[in-house]
Amino acid sequence: MYPGVIVRVNPQQQAGESFVLSNGAGVALMPLRPGNYCFEAYDQKGNALRLDTKQPVCFSVAQNETTEVGVVVQTQ
């Protein structure tokens, strides 16, 4: 992920959303409750970024575990 990318995370089974901004190294940390989530990425102007079509945009978080998810933005 690039620096300054806004990631919106939505739970699949309930209403709500969370946002996080990637830091200078392109890393973003977000605490989430166990469940299933999907994400989207935006630039700092709010424009949706095209994600790599090979990566899944949904993931699961298990109780008492750390889940690492990569957000890969298409460059072209």
C-alpha cells in the first residue's frame, strides 16, 4: 500500500464502517472485532482507487488472533 491511502472497512454481517489512513511506510493498523469484513481504498481527495483484481477484498478476523491484510492498488 502507498502512504496516505484511506482504507474503508465494512463488516459483512452488520451495519457500520471504519476508516484508517496509511502512514509514510504505507502501513495502517486497525483493531477489529471478530467477524467478516470487506475493504475499499481511496486517495486523500476521496476518489476510489482501483485495487489489484487478483487480491481478495474480503477477509475474516478470528478471536484472539492478528490478521494481516494487504491492500494492493493498481498503478495503471
